[in-house]
Amino acid sequence: MVRTLLSIFLLLLVSEAADAQLISWRDLIEGDLPQPDERIYYGTFENAYGDLWMPEGEAHTTVILIHGGCWMDIYPGVEIMNHMANALRNEGFAVWNLEYNRLGHERGGYPFTFLNIAFGADILHSITRNYDLNLDRVIAAGHSAGGHLATWLAARKNLPTDSPLHIDHSVEVHSTIDIHGVISLAGINDLERYANYAASPCGERTVERLVDLENRGSDAYLDTSPVNLLPLGVPHVEVTAAFDAPVPPFFGYHFSNAAKAAGDDSRLILQPNAGHFEMITPWSDEWPDVLNLFLNLLD
């Protein structure tokens, strides 16, 4: 009897998973994509740019949006977030959809990937001279590997001063952008835990290459993994999906608990019928709840 019930449960679970995995990354880049208002470069290399999406009226909040893709150049870049950026723009957000060097690019991995994100975010101070951005309400948000980078962006104020990722603004001409909240969508915020996860969906030693573990040893996680840079000091939401194969929900569970233990205002949201990409897809059943997180996070 128990075996029969278990078989029925597993059959239902597999059936639900099949229904949940309706959206893939290809669905987000095929066809005519909505387009940003302007592409702006924050550096001299090929991938040092962001796409700016401005609402028709005054922007009530600015979102720094960071795409995922296992930190690797073999996956799509900013374009995978175009539908989400457009949906946020239509709701009155200014969106800075940020590109960066990834593994496979000439200057991908440590320290360049992280410095790209830092400088790409900080350039908003310059962009606001020409665009009406609200820098008093800035949300860092990202998906998957981008969720890691968005959370790291909020946590970088806690970087060790001897880290190559620490920027001394007493000698730099720009200043750090203030992050007021973080929305991590299937974020990989404990890099060491993810690296040790059996059969990592991002491929063999991807995380290790990202942080340069071979040359830096165990210290490689101290300035790259958000779980080692807590507390964030700002509201944080971790969105996970029950049928997310690349980033199973227990990763979000562990990080949100660690953030709360460090004193952060952290919430964990579980989408019970979704896979990895529904949360960034405006036509999904899950999108209205994700949008509400953006609308209410700073209120």
C-alpha cells in the first residue's frame, strides 16, 4: 500500500513538474523583442554597457537588472531580460539592464566580472545627469547567476579593504551607488555550497573558475559569495521555484536563513508550480506576484 501511494505521489510530482517547465530561456529571446531607450557604455571593452529603459512619466524607482546564465558567455546576455525590463518600464520603473564580462570572454571571471558589475552600477551617477533617475530608491535585482551578482552588489560595502574588489573612493573619481533593496530571483548566493552541489547544472568547476579558486584558495569565496558578506543591511527577497532544476529552492532557503541570522530583513518566496524562468517572464502566472515585490519592496 505504501509503495502504491509513493508511486502515485511520484507520478503526480513528475506530471506537475512537466506542466511547470513550460518556459525556457529560448522563449525569452525568440521573436520581436521590446527595445530599450538607449545603450550606454560604462567602459572601453566590448561588454561594458547597459541598456536603459525609461518610463513615460517620472521614474518612481530605479532597478539595476542583472541577467544570469551561469556567468558564462555561451548563454544569452542582456536580451534575455528585455521582456522583464519592458514590463517594469511600463509600471513606472527606470531599468538599467546591465551587461558584463563572463567566463569565456577575454576579461571574464575574477576580478573583472565583479568589477564590471560595480562600475556598471556606479555609472548611474553620471547617467542621471541626462536622465531623470530616482537614485533615492534603487533596487538591485537579478536572475540566477545575476541574482548572485545583484546580491553581491548590495553586500560589497562589507568587502575586506585588502580585496581587489574593494574600491577606494578617496582616490576614485566616482562614488558608490546606494542600494536600497535586493530582489534575488533564483539567486546563487552561496557560491561554495553551489560549487559543491553534485552535478552542478552550470558545468564542472564553473564557480571555481569564476572566483579563481585555483590561485586564491579558500579565501576566494570571502569577497565573492554574498553569504560571506552579510549583513546586507537592506530589505532582501529571495524568490525560489519548486521545480527549478538549475537552482533548487533549498539554496534560497539556506541563504535567506543566513541573512536573517545576520540581522537582515529577508523573505523567502516559494513559487509552487514554476520552474527556473517563469519568475522573469511577464506572461507567466507567477509574474504578478514578482511585480508586486518590486512595487512594494521599498514602501
